[in-house]
Amino acid sequence: MTRPLVAVPGRRAAHVPILRFSATVVAEAICEAVWAAGGEPLTLHGPAEHAGAEMPGRLAYFDGVLLPGGADVDPARYGAAPDPRTRDTVTFQDDFDMAVTRAVIETGMPALAICRGMQVLNVAAGGTLLQHVEESVTAHHNAVHPVSVHAGSRLHAIVGAETIEVSSYHHQALGQLGAGLIVTAVAQDGVVEAVEHRHADIVAVQWHPEDRHSTSTTDAALFADLVDRARKRKDSR
């Protein structure tokens, strides 16, 4: 059986030890998780000139999209002044990821958004971000913590539980919710941990399911769901 093709937007790296020049990279754990679920992960190169106009046509070659984690989104994208703790913003990466996300919404492609991917989704939909989350009863910056999943949500149908443990590595979070998005999971301190789109085929989580996809059935289920949706799109063509 031919594997469905899952596009993963690449991240530009100025220096890679084994190469002489800059590189476009994707996280190995992301690729392994997609592969283990039965998909074929492929790097989507960018940014490109006229990325916004070209993106729907480029994505038409794929069956699904995985929007990965990465650097902070420039606060100017959602009309905010920069907090000193916002760091490592990359203009061309924001341009590229926004173009991919808007094309996913427009075309209805199956997608899974992870960490920054969920934040970009919210901003692309007109929402805002909290530029820094202080550690409280929930440790977000580098820890495993519980998340409450809303019964009746798509996420609940995927993971099959109302409380799950997740691997968290972020210091920003969703603020005002973007148009068309519904909250489907929260942390104990109220931080939004997952959303879904009312109309587009997008499931988004704030945590990093790729970290524990080989040992956590609920994390693996997110990739299995993405690949299943991508396979259905592939078979329907």
C-alpha cells in the first residue's frame, strides 16, 4: 500500500555541522512519528517568492500537512508590542508558515498542528498570543503534565480519554481565540492545550506528541489520525 504524503514545512537553519552551507531541516522525531503511523513525511521547502499565491497549488501534491513547532511568532503579526521575553522571531519563517496555514484552511487539507503550529494557526485566524506563560501549578517550559480533554471533541475521539499526560516545551500560548477555532483541551492553570477548526480539517495541540509517540498511545493516536485522514483524502482522488 502506498503511503499518503504528509508535507512538513521546513525550518531554515543558518548552520548545520555536516553541511557547508545553510539548510532546510525538519525534526527527526516528527518524521519518525509520521512514518510509524504509516505516512510518508516530506519536507516542504520555503520560503518562496509569492508563497501565499503558490501554496494551495503546491499543497495539492500532498495528502496531509503537519505544522511543526519552532520559534516565537513575531508579535507584530497579531498587533502586539514585543515582550522582552519573546525571542528568536524569524520573518521569513512566519511568512512561510502563515502561507501554509492559510492554504490548509482554504483547501480543507487534513492537518495536525503542533506547538508553534497551533500558535500560527490561531494568529492566521485573527487570534492573539500570550507572549510568556509563567510557571504555576503546571510546568509548561520543559515537563510532562496532565491535560483535560473536552468530552465530545474531535480530540477526545482521537485519544479516547478525558485526562492525558503530555510532553510540554513552550513559553507562549494562545490568547484571544481566532475565528473558527474551538478549545478542546486545557491545562490545570487554564492554558489552552488544544483547538480544532469548526470547518477546516485541522486538529492542533500545544504539546509535542512526537516526543513520546513510541511510548504513549494517546500521542501516537494523533499521528495515526492525521495519516488516516490523509489516506482517505488520497483514496478519494
